[in-house]
Amino acid sequence: MAAPHSDQENVFLASLAQGSVIWVACTDRRQEGEWECEGSQDGQGIYTNWWVARGQPDNIGGNEHCATIWSPDKKWNDYRCNGEQLAVCKQQPLTHCFTTNSDGRLEADSCL
């Protein structure tokens, strides 16, 4: 799952949600209030965009330990981890190599 590390990435993830709520790969399950995000080391320098005007994160009911983005405002909310939301997966780009001949056509032994 994806976790934004900048305002630009946060806006991009929210745009993929197209008006829905999506998961962010961040949790405070290990220690309440100490958020850890995918791709960050020991909570150091993590990016967050909590909906502070609405008191987020608030851990209502004592069981909101996962983060979501509400896409219209691009702000984060803590939510129960067993809730049903959309998720965006992060994948490293694939490497492809192509060899072309002098006519610009692919050679038969090109790799994918």
C-alpha cells in the first residue's frame, strides 16, 4: 500500500481516489499516537496531513489505528483498521529493454 512522503504525493494519491476515501500505509498500532508509515524509518521525518481542524487524529472509541485520505480535502483521518476503504498499491517500475534494427523495428531477440 502507498504512503505519501510529500504534499505532491498526497495530492496525487487523493486524485486517484476520485472522491472516495482511501487507505494510507500508516498506523499507530504499536504505540498510540506514534505514527509509522511505509517507507519511513522509525517514525523519523514522516509526512502527515491530518485534518487538524476536525481534531484528527482522534482515536475515537480507542480503536482507530490506521490512516485514510478523504480525497476532496486531501486531509487525513484516523480510522479503524478493519473498515472497508479503497487502497492504492505502490510498485517499483518494471525495466524493459528493446533493441531495434536500422528500420526502427524490434529485433527478434529483444528482452521484456
